[in-house]
Amino acid sequence: MKHKREIKVALLAIVCVCLLVYGLSFLKGRDIFSPVKHYVGVFENVNGLVAQAPVYVRGYKVGQVDAIQYDFTQQQAFNVTISIDKSIAIIRPSQMRLCDDGLLGSKAIEVIVPVGAIDNQPLYAEGDTIPAVVVQGLMENLQQSLVVKIEDAVSNLDALIVKINSQINDNTLHQTLTNVEQISEQLSVSAKDIRAITHNQLPHIILNADSAVNDAKVVVRGLKAAELSQTVAKVNTMVDSVNTILTTKHGTLGLLLNDKNLYQHIDSTVVSVDNLVVDLKANPKKYVHFSLFGGKDKSNKKTTQK
């Protein structure tokens, strides 16, 4: 009972250390209560791979990267140790690939396990070295495509610069710029002239147009007030006179229009005259007697002799 307090403190310290170890392992993604197997992959370049990076099999996380050891005197400088759940069998010939883990540029290890029966296939044992390859990621592909496009753009820019230099050396560009400058000056002068006309002459033109319109209005009003009214009065007087002539029975035109007997008499007279003209055309000798020698008609001689 004398050392009871010291024992409690020691037990509490041990529990705290265990919880700390478990917590750190949990934060690292490692389950200390699950048995694992360790495998090694040899890479020439890890491209930013770090410890505690995930290990996938067909997109499912089965472990993590435990350690990365390097020896820069060797071509294959990096030995990457991974831990995988002991229940997962890694058969031969599996492959360890270094790949992208998302779009942020982080790296991960993917174990490519062949599809098929594993009953008769040999397995990788604890600590064996699995063949490793580096798979080009999305960022690397983008970088390569961008580099190609940048190279094409640079080559096109070089060709453009060469053409511009040739134009400058031929004095064509200078002449073109001179022509553009002259055109700009002419446009400036034209704009000044237009502004001067607008400020000086346009108000007078507008005033003259207004006065002309007012004069035309006065003339139209005078025509409406004087000549048009007189003309209308004269026309009305003429119409009244015609109506009077047509409606009066004592005048000549009125008698012709209103006396039916006079109309019939004139009509019969016209018919008689027409018959006389027709007979005159048919028997002209009946109405006209003449002789070139002054002789008389034979019929008259016969009558005299008798």
C-alpha cells in the first residue's frame, strides 16, 4: 500500500503511451491490430511519392507505403516498402505501379494482380520484391501536350518574326505606316471641315429653310384665301347660268330641249334633206342642165317643132 500511487501513475503512463501509438497509427492509416505483409518495389524515380501514401488494388485501398529508401549511386535508386493486408494474396506475376492519386499531383502505389485462379499460382512471400513500373499520369500527359503546342507556337512565332523582319527590310511596312498616317491626317482635316460647316453654315441653312417654309405657308394661305375662293365663285356662277339656260323654256336652247313638236319637225326636215342629197347624187341631170355649145335639150326641140 506504500507504493500504490506510483503504480497507478505507471499504469496510466503505459495506457497513455499505448493510446498515443494507436492514435498515431490510426492517423497514418495503419491498423495495428490487423496483420500485414510487406513487399518491396524498386523504382528509378518516385515522382513525389511519400511515406503513408495509399496502396490500391483495382481502386480499393489495401495498405500504405511504409518507407522509402534511396541509394543515388544506383540506377534504380529507390526501394519502396509497402504493407498490405495479410488476407490479400499477391500472386505471380503481379506488378507494382506508381500512379497519380487524384488531380492534385499526389502519388500512390497500385498493385496489378492478374485475373484468374490462384490455386496453382505461386505467391509473393513476405519481403519479396515485386516488379515496379512508373505509369505516366495525367499531369505528365498534359505537360507533354502543352510542350508540343508551345513548341509549335514558338516555331510559328519565329516564322512570323522572320516575315515581319523581311517586310521591314523591304521598306513595305514603313510605306504602309506612312500611308496610314497620311490617311489619318486627311481624315482629321475632313473632320475639322465638317465641324466648321456644322458650327458655321448649318445654322444659316436651317434658318433659310425655316424662312422658305414660312414663305411657302404664306403663299399657300394667300392662294387659299383669294384665288381659290374667286375661282370657286366663278365656277358656281357658270353652273348656275347653265342650269338657267337648260331650265328656261323661252330661250332657243330651252325651246329645243322642251318643245317636242319642234324636235320632230327638225328631224323630218333633216330626213328630207338627206333624201334630196341621195337623189341628187343618183340623178344629177335632173337638177342641172348645161352644154358646152350653148345647145338646148333635144326634148325641148321636139316640143317646139310640134
